[in-house]
Amino acid sequence: MRKQLGFLSFGHYRDIPGSRVPTAGDSLRMHVDLAVAAEEAGLDGAWVRVHHFDQSLASPYPLLAAMGARTSTLELGTGVIDLRYEQPLAMAELASAADLLTGERLQLGISRGSPERAVDGQERFGLPLPEGASWSEVARERAAHLRRALRGEPMARSARAVETGGGPDLPIEPRSPGLADRLWWGAGNHASGLWAAEHGYHLLSSTLLLQDDGRPFHVQQADQVRAYREAHARAGHRIRPRTAVTRSAFPIATDDDRRYFGLADERRDGVGRLDGSAARSGPTYAGDPEHVAARLLADEAVQEAGTVLFALPSQLGYATNARLLASLAAVGRELGWLEG
């Protein structure tokens, strides 16, 4: 069965001895090149994580536009943009401009976000938490505001509207109206996946679940994906729902691969606590291509999802990651997920 395959990268850079990606500029330029490599390998998407106050990718729109300028078919996504840091109208303008520049290939992943290094980062951005509100409520309200703006609803009043006592008559510009139907919600538990379905967002299932009933991660995540699809169908939305999961998978094809990933294969989930909740994440798959393919086939959530994103070890540099993308594409073709 055909699947959409792509990569997801945190874009970390570190100026330390031996680093292959020492600066932000190195990371940004490398990710443009990796988007080209992904398209040449036959993959479908290039997605980036967004984190603030960290040596990571923080400003996605210039990067996505640059990726789009060097590719022609690749989907360009965010997984995810933290809405605690976003003003919806400014975001709508920036995202629309990037979408128009890339030929309307953006897939915009948004959510309440994950823990950040800065404990007062949102306040420093001029967006403190309103008194009596929760970040989950604020993020969902901003998502709805963003979508209304993308759909062209008037957001501000002209002088004429003020004079006549009318309501808002000015939509944001530029805008890319189709982008409103390409919004994905980053869901970290079963309830947030159901909320995404009810409100018509695509599902970008988190790399970890903030819930744990003791079953393997991939089994719980498969339940989340199935429940999302069922809830989306009940809601009767006009757009076809899409679902995505992310995996760390490393087919070993060279001696360098074996040196980096030869001991990376894991049989157990990661289990702990995050933000006061039980948290579970899936294991890394590494080994010969046949072994990685078998582990992906045995992964219930991978089988349920329409899109599978592979996490990149971005600090290993371009050559290693470009080779990894080619190996993952080869596994995808062997499994019948990509065209030959």
C-alpha cells in the first residue's frame, strides 16, 4: 500500500570539536540540501521541528521557502510550530507567503507545543499566558484564529468601516486559501487526537505519548490513529483526513553506518514522566535493511498511518543523512510504500 514517506529534523547545531554542523547557518543550508536529496531519493516530504531559545530550527518560514526554491514536488512541513509563541495574523501572513513561494506545498503542523528551555519564553515574545487561562486553551483559540485568517475572513476594519459602524472588512494579505486545509495538529495523547478530528485538523501524532496504559508505544499510537479517523468520519468534514507518525529508523548499508548505528537497535520503549504525566516513546530500529523493514512491518501505528516521517540525526552532517535518506527510500520501495 502506498504511503507518504519523509524526514523530520530538529536541526540541532553545536559549535564543539568535531561537530559537522557547528552554526545555525550550517544547519539551515544543510537542510535545504537535504530537501533536495530527499526529493532525488524519491521521498515525499521534508519536515522540521521548531524550538525557541535553543540551538535548533526556530524560524521555519525562510527555510521552507528556500527548500521550495530548490525542489518541485516535495511536501514541506512543520512538526510542530508551538502556538504559545505565535500571533495568529502574523503567522498567517508568513505561512501564506511561504506557501505561495513553494507552489502551495506547505503542510503546517501546529500544537500547544512541548516543554522549552526558556521558562518565560512566551512572555519574552510579548505573548504571556492570560490570567485564568491555560496554554492548551490559548493554543486552540489561536489555531482557530489562524484558520479563519487563512480562509479569508475579515480581520481588521478599514477607515470606511469605522465611519459606517461596520465590522471587520479587511482580510490578511498575502494569503494562500488552500493552506487552511493543510493544518495538522500535533497530538500527544488520545484526547487531543479526538479533538483534532472533531475540529477538522490532520493528525500529526507525537513522537511520544503523554499517556501510558502499559501496552507498547506502537499499539497505543495505532489506537490513537484509528480513533482519530473514526471521529473525523463522524464529524463529516469535507476534507480527507491525513495521519502521520514519526520513527527513528537506520538501515545499515556501509561501515560508517555500522559505526554510528550498529548498536542503536532497541527492543524496549522509553518510559518516564513529562509535564507531570506518564510518557512513553517508541524504540529505535537499526540494522540491515531487511531487519529495519521487518520492524516497520511489525509496527501497528506505522501500518495505520498514511504518512511516516523518519527522524534524522542532523548533527552527523549532510553526507551521512543524504545516504540515510537514500537507504530509507530503498526500504520504502521494498515494502511497496514508494513507487519503484
